[in-house]
Amino acid sequence: MTVKRKSPTGILGFPTAPFNEKGNIDEQALAANITFLMDSGISSIFIACGSGEFHALNKAEYQKMIEVAVAVTNQQIPVYAGVGGSIAEAVELVSLSADLGVDGYLILPPYLIEGEQDGLYNYYKTILCKSDLNAILYQRDNAVLQPPTLKRLLDEFPQIVGVKDGYGNMELNMELTQTIGNRVEWLNGMPFAEITMPAYKGIGFNSYSSAISNYLPHISQLYFNALLEGNDQLANEIYLDVLLPINHIRKQRKGYAVSLIKAGMNIIGLPVENSVRPPCVPVEKDHFEQLRNIIEKTLEKYPTQKKEVTKS
């Protein structure tokens, strides 16, 4: 368990919640998912978050997912757990995940209610007071902190090491990064973050959560390196050949942000079925075949290469 006040950087791994034929968490498939991400050089594991269907897990399943992640990573890379929902549930999950040995947590939006800034401040404060583990705040949906509120939290809680943006207000992001600077790591958490990373990188976001790393990790790394190195031609080619076509499929149905990941994993041979819990829907046959075609063409043009990747 780390006490270092530093957020994971680079490409962040978000495993899925694989289910077996009985609809229960498939521990072996989850372990394979995490191992695959680690072998690809991912910097960290964020378990039981959005891609892990946090919204659909019961407490026992949540605990099991964290136990598998902590065991498989074996302190080689940091593990962050998703916490959120109702304030009572969030506080309970912070204590549970800390007891299970995570390195930190990602605070997801509160359940349903859109609060005032004072309400959001108190929501985060209540959670942060329960643990001094590293914490990352998530800007999205009904939880968007304005500069004064975020600065207040940062002044009071040194364990806040990162801010993840899934909201997409670039004017707000620009103000935050320019006034707060490197006090925290700025993480791009937009749906299919690779799509928007060129814009985010330009204002100080140097890390992102990658859904396609669950099935095309070398593409995410190749693309990320191209952005870092200023190789605009390669970045644009990958964008047009791979990212944009996959994103077109993702936008066909609500919930594909989760289920399309599992479909991609299934296509490349990982033991994960195209199965999600309501209200998400599984990927339809036509879309599944479209994704298969994109993946096959991608692997042909951009073959997998074994490469050491620096972990943060």
C-alpha cells in the first residue's frame, strides 16, 4: 500500500466486471483481464469503477473484485477502487476497500441528486475524512466542482492527488489547470478518452483512462506515445483507422461504453462474454461483427509488438 502522494499517470487501466453463465462475477476471467492489462504495461488498475459496472454490483461482488485485483497486482502497480453512490454507501466502501489493501480510490458521482457546490463539498469532505488514502475526484454528470470548491478541497485534503474529467467543459478545464497547476494530476476520463486526448493534452492533461486497453492495449500505447512525441501523422492515422470507427459503434446504443469493451475482449479471445447487467445492453450482432472487422484490420496494419513500458 502506497503512502506516496502521487496519482497514477500515463494510461490507466479499467477492468470490466466479467459474468459467468449464471450471472455471477467470473473471478478467473477478471484475473485474466487484469493480467492482460498489466502485461501491456498499464500504469494502474481502477477496479469496480464505470467500466466495472459499479452501478450494478452488490457489496459481496464489489469486495470480490477488489480482492482479485489486489491479489493479481500483488503491489506491482497501484490499485484504486471506485466509491460513490449514496453518501452512506460511499463511506462504507471507502472503509471496506481500505481494509482490503487498495492504494486509493476514485470518487464517483453521488446518487441521482444534483447538489449545490456546498453540497458537493460536503459530499467529498465526508468521504475524504474516512481515509487518508490517495483520492481522485471525478468531474461528471451531477458532480462538477467549480474552481473555488475544488481549491477549498485541495487546501484541506492533501490526499487528493488527481482530478478526472468526464464532463468535457473545456473552458472550465482550462481555468482549473491554469489556476491550480500541478498540485494534482489531470486525468482525461471522457467516454473513449483517446478521442479527445489531443485537445486535453494541450491544456495540461497528461493521463487518461483507456477502455480499448482491455482489448487493443498496444494501440492505446502507440497512440499515446505519438501524442507525447508530437508525431501528428501517426496519431491521426490511428485516429482515422481505429479510434473513430470504434467510436461510431460505441455511440449507436446507450451503455455501449461498457458492453463494447467486453465485446472487444471476447473477439480477441479473452474469457469475457458479451454480457452486461441492466440497464446496459449487450452489443448487437451487427455491431459485434463491425467491431470484429475493425479489430482484425487494426491488428493487420498495427501488429502487436512487445515493448517495455515505464510504469508510474
